[in-house]
Amino acid sequence: MTDARYDRGMETRRAVLGDAHVDRAEAAKSEFDQPFQDLITASAWGTVWASDAISRRERSMLTLALLAATGNFEEIPMHIRATARTGASREDVMQAFLHVAIYAGVPRANHAIKLAKQTYAEMEAAEK
């Protein structure tokens, strides 16, 4: 797929998630999941994430809160890693998860915080 939204999406995806992550995802792409990958690149990354209506920091916080609130924990580590590029601080992330605790439930926030702590520890270890 090559259209402006897809191209903008791939550029945004790389800026937020990093080249290494996107290169791994692209290498793992198959004929089966190609339509899905094209959809999320053009729509999520090429429209929502590419918008300048709110900052990437704010978008990062919203994404983490929504993932936790809906119980979609699998992508939380990826989006915690992305905070290094979006500008969302650890305090920002904690504030997002505190909102999750109040509005979506303590167990979901607790699990998200556990994942964030593990991911931050991995990030720190990789820096050494």
C-alpha cells in the first residue's frame, strides 16, 4: 500500500515506536495479516497519531490509559517504551494509571503499573 496516509503513518509509527520495532513488525508481516497492518498504519498511525491536535505526550498517556482501562495489557510494554520518544514521563504515566484506577478499576491499574515497572527496568538495563 502506498498512499499519503499510509506513508505519513509509517513515518509517525517509526518516530513513536522506533525503527527497530517497526522493522521487526514489518519482517514478521505475512500475506494473511498484511491488510490489518496496512489498516493500522494508515488509520491509527497515519490519522490519529499523526494529528497535531494534541501532543504525542498526551496521546501516549491516553493510549496507555485506554489500554489499561480496557484490559488490553499486551501492548502496554510497547507503549511504555514509546514514551522515551513521545515525551511522556514516568509521572505522566502514573497519573494516567491513577485515572484508570478510579474510572476503570484498581486491578487493571495495578496490572498496568506492574507491566510499566517491568518495562522501565528492562529499558534501564538496556541503557547500561
